[in-house]
Amino acid sequence: MAQDFLKIFDLEKKIAVITGGGGELCGNMATAMSSLGVKVAILDKDAGKADKRKDAISDAGGTALAMACDVLDPDQLKDCCDAVTRTWGPADFLINGAGGNDPAATTSQDFFDPTHIDDDAVTTIFDLDLSDYRRVFDLNFLGTFLTTQIFSRPMMDKSSGSIVNMSSMTADTPLTKVSAYSAAKAAVSNFTRWLAVHFAHTGVRVNAIAPGFFMTEQLRFLHVDPQTGQLSERARKVIDRTPMGRYGEPDDLIGVLVWLLSDASRFVTGIVVPVDGGFSAYTI
């Protein structure tokens, strides 16, 4: 009986595409899916990182493709989609993992003080450059939109598929300093719900994962003092507001990912699942 029940989590022989697959969190997802028998196409703007992850998967006996891809370039996305389809067939799963923040689109203080307007050492909203702001917003939101638009089309031909977007805790409660990133992730969550309804009659489900705080290289610039290597004041605030009292680890995302991709969640669409150690539930 237990064996029959576990079959609903079976992903073997499925085909997955993951953007940002050369990074820490999504690279770990690619490795985990491969270990479950999934053929994984790793898309990343950094071809070297994609190749490195693909080689590690291949060395472990898995099946993977590595492709350099800018998720803001529709032509590159179409080429990758065609390559995956030619090699293995239409993707069963799409994980929109490409994203991240940039210090250039980040204010240096939580609160605006009028005396900071002429202070070159302080970055306020008035100092943020449109191109920097747009780069962060577009990467996180339009990168998700464009990738979905292209890779979900072949899913329609077989009337099945599961799309998992990467949102964030900052989508619902915007974090100080990171305005562009927060706005983009709010858009990702909204788009996830909208697309789940739009695709509800197609057999393709759409959900999102909203990680809490995971100590990746992209987070490190705000959470670790570069001079001392110690946790910053901001990092201590995060830990104090996380009931489980620690940062997330890459493996903490895998259980939710497998559930959302598999038939175990076949009646689940349009949700954003927090994986945050209780951060979103805590208040004082």
C-alpha cells in the first residue's frame, strides 16, 4: 500500500528545464531532480556554471544538457526550447529560477532622511538609476514571463505539465533597501496565480515557491560584513525574525519542489508556498 502511494511522487523519465540552473539553489534542484531520474536541461547566462553542473550530474550517472541562455532574449529561449524538444521531447516541468538582486538597485539605508539627498556616501531612492532598477525587475519578472511563454507552448500539445516559479518572502512583505527585487517578486507571485487560472483547462499547473533567507552569494553582500566576515546587523534581524533560528539550506527546497512537480499535487495550482523557517508567520 505504501509503495502504491509513493508512486504519486515518481518523477522518473520526466523532462525538466530549469533556468538559473548554474546557481546555488537551482543548481542543487537540478542535481536533486537528476537523482530522481529526471532528464534536466540546465539553462544559465553563465555557460561555465551550466557546464559545471551538467558535468557533475553526468559524472553521477544522471542525464543533463547545459545551455547558455539569457532569459530576456526570446530568440535564445526559442533555440533552447527547440534543442530540448529535439533531444528529449517537450518538457514536462519548467522551473523559473533565474533571478536575483543587484547592489546597484539597492538603497543603502532603511529609512529616507532628507539630509541624505546631497550625501554621496548614501544611496536613496533618488540615486537609483533606471537602467539598474529595470535590469533587476526585468530579470526576475520578465525573465519568468518570457521563459514561460516559450516553454509552456509545447506542454499544450500533450495537455500536461507543471511550472514552478521562484518568488520570495519579499513579495508579500517588501524588504527594506531592495525595492526593485521586491516589486519584481510581487509580480512573479501575481503572475503565478493569474497563469494558473489561465491554464486551468489545459492540464498545465502553475505554482511558486517563496524561499525565505538562504545564504547564497547574492544575499551575502547585504548580510555579511566584508571587513570582518561577521553577520551584519541586517542578518541578525533576519535570524531574530526567523522562528527556526537559521538560514535556509539548498536541500530545504527539494521536498516542496518534488511535491509541486509530481502528481502528489495534481489538484494544486495557483499557490505560492513559503519555505522560510516560519519567517512569514512570525510577528510581535
